[in-house]
Amino acid sequence: MTKFIDAQQMHKDNPDTFWAPNQEELDALRPGQYVKICENRERFWVELEEVDGEKLVGRIDNDLVMEHSFKYNDIIKFEKKNVMGIISEGDL
């Protein structure tokens, strides 16, 4: 299973230098929104397709630079704690 960065823990450990959405923002996530997540040192955008409690499913929405087991347009599963940024459709 892929190991994505725990953005909530990173923010807790580094509150002055690492931002992450608060629980209210995470609880408001819905399909159609874009979230930023990170594996190793690469950050990328994912369009949410499913939100089920803490579990999320989405489609990778940009080309990746580093070597991964996934690529642009792949469907991946992750958790709300992995979200480090949120963009709504209206923000695009």
C-alpha cells in the first residue's frame, strides 16, 4: 500500500512552516473538489470521486515527475489526514 504523508501530523510537528486543512474543512470535503497530497517529496493534485468517512478515493490530476507505482489519471485511495490542500470547483 502506498504511504502518503500525514499532513495533520506534519502540521502538528511544524505549525509555523507546514499548513494543513483543519478538521472542519476536511469534514466538508465532497466529490468534485481537488486535494493536494504527497508521497515522498512529490506533491500532486487529486480530484475526489468518493468520500466515505475518513477514506477518500480520487483520480490523479497532474503528471508526476518522480517514479511512483501510479501515474496521471490513476484512481488512488487515501485518507483525510493525507490532505495538505483543498481547491473547490469554484476556485478553479
